[in-house]
Amino acid sequence: MKTNMTQPGTLRTLLGLGLTAILLAGAIPAAQAQNAIGLNFAGRQWSIGGNVPMSLNASATAGAVPQQNWNNVDPAGHDSGTEAQITGPNPAVISDNGGTATSLTLNYAAQGMWAVSQTTYTGNRQLLSGYSDVENDDANIGSYAISNISFSAYDVYVYVSSDANGRTAGVSLNGGAQTYLKTDANGYDFSGPLIEGQASVQGDATNAHYVCFRNITGSGFEVEIHRYGGNVGAAGIQIVDTSGYSPAGTIHPSALTLYAGSTAQFEVAATGTAPFGYQWRTNMVALSDGGNVFGATSNVLTISNLSGADSGSYDVFLTNGYGNGTTPAAQLSVVVPAPGSFAAAVVSNAPVAYYRFNETDGDPSVTPNLPAFDYIGGDNGTYGVPTLNWVDSIFGPQPSDGYPGFESGNGAVYFSAGYPGSQINIPSWNITGNNVTMVAW
């Protein structure tokens, strides 16, 4: 470590020994209750003459992501292609799961509303008992267009039903590839858990109740249901807010510069809804444990006995139950000290930390919290303002000054008297003994 300070007491004060501001990642915030908007196509059981819609009460809970206040789409009086009429919980408007009116609109093209049972059920059984039938034309496609969505990211659940079992349907979003299912083969009871259809090939379709499209963005989308055989259609559409729930994160520290042979450690602070899955990558290639790498699928990555081959860009691919995300990358630079240099002599003595104060990635006289790299332990410090270093033409011992062990252009740090922010804050060092040797120039 080198500095133009000469008094150990002042050095301790200005370097801020013992501070832990940048040691650990922040805590993960507690999960919030998800917002959601549900549309129930409340078909009528015309066959028994009751003309009773299969509506969901506002207090009824239904859906793969359980919610209340499902919007019941009026099953009578609207033709193909018109805007859906909502009968509840708030007539004429589409509400969220808290009962608050939204600006969302639904237009659809389908033949009519039907029901699959002669009994009025509740919950998921009620949701699946009414459906909007796909048009029986050459295309055999029903479309459902939703607009004015305020969520920045969301999942779309499309519930599919029929008045017979084992009928095949393909569901697509915005003209994309279809996901296939067969209507539930367990009869019209629907009392068991809801099953997600995930087949990408029509012939692989299995009995299921819904398909899900995840991590959707934009203020609107269009669902298409393709029928392959008898009557089938949408029993409901559920839009589940994932903004703030899908994973994101930052890596600490954001950069490391270390000498070969040292150990690098990166930690990711994930936000969103736990639990998370982690996959560390270097230069976009997934890492696995082994050799000098440990923690490739955890929140902390450790790379021991560094060599130049370990230099590169490190990021984390994060997953949770709501989607996935990738952190901004952290840069690792592995430096080999020149033979016979003072740096090589320092490294050979296995110090706890070695701060060079020769960073060139910003001006600490005006920019707070620029890193001051620890070349040995990775316990990076942060420059306070105003502090000067190599960028401000502050130089330390040079070969031309009679110090041949130092490189030309060797930098240093300068602290301005009378400015409380003119300091370098560093985290606590891993020191277990009672005696410490500190060297500065």
C-alpha cells in the first residue's frame, strides 16, 4: 500500500479502517401480494332452460394464481368482434383482484358462450364451467385482444374448456408458436388441482386446464385458440403482475483487480420473490464447480489461485417462480507483477491487503465512491470527494526518483485537509491476530 501520508494515526483516520459499507449484499425485500386481473367467460347452461350464467362471485377464489374479484364477461347479447360487456364485480369496467377499476379492455371474436355443467359450482370449477366457443369456420380460431395493461411485466394464463373431454386446442400469443392441451379427461368436476398444458407438438397434448405465457411486456396482447375437432374455447384469461417479482440483481463488487495467485469472490444481491436460482457465467459461458471455481450455482462465487485465464466479465443468470433475469456484469482483471518489482516482493509476503491507488477509471475529486482496488484480498475501498489520485497527476515513487522497484507512472493518493469527505473507506480486513504491520510510501 502506498500513499503520501506518513503518520499512521492519520492514515487510520483517513482510510476509514473498519468500515463495512461495501462488504455484503443488501437484504432481499419481503415479497408483496401480486396484483392480477381475471376474466371469466361466464357461459350459460342453455340446455336446461335455466339461462343462468356461470358467474364467479366477487369473494370466490379461482385461478392458477389464486385471486378474487374475477370479471364476469356477459355471456349474452354481444356478437363476434365486439367489446366485452362486464357484469361484475364492477359493471361495465374491468377490475383487478382488489376490486379496483382498471382501464383494461377486451375485444374478442368467437361464436358464443356455453357451459359444460348443469350445476352451479364455485372457484376453479365455476371458472372452467363456462367458456367462449371458438368459431366453427374454416379457420377454427377464436381471438381475444386485450389492451391498456398497466403492468410493466406480467404472465398470461389462458384457461381452456369444452363441453366434452379430450378435445385438443392450441393456444398462441401474439401470433407465436402454439402450446397444446386436451380438455380435462376427469369429467366436469374440475375439483382437483389445475394442470398446465405445455406440449409444443399437437400430438403430444395431454389433459390440462390452462397454458401460461411468461414474462410478457407491452400494453396489450392477443390470444388465439385453435380448435382441432369439437367445440372448445377460452374459459378465462388471467393477467398476473410480475413487475417486482421476476428476479433481478447486482454483483458486489462490480469489479476486481487482483494479482495472480489471489482469490476472487463475487456476491450477487437478488431482488424479486425468493427462492432464487443462480447460474454464474464468464463471458456469457455458464460456470460449473471444479478446479479453482466454487459456488457456480449459489449467490457467492469464489475463484481461487487466479491466473490470467480467469480475467473476464462475470454475470449471473437468475431464476425464480416468476421468470428470469441477468445481472449487469462485473469485470475481473488478473495482473501478474513484474519479476523483481516491489509489487512482486509485496505479493511474496502474502499480505492481507495491498492498495495501489493507481486507478484510472474516473476522477475521485468529483465522483464519489469510485473503487480503490485491493490487489490481494479484493476488499475494495471507495474514494471520497474530494480525493486526488493518478487521474489528477498525483504520482508516487518512480524509477527516476531512485526507486527502481516501482514502475514509471506509479500513482498515489492525495487527501485534502479540511474536507471530511477526502478519505478512502475500506471494509474490515480478515485479521485474526493482535499484531498488524502497515507500510505506506
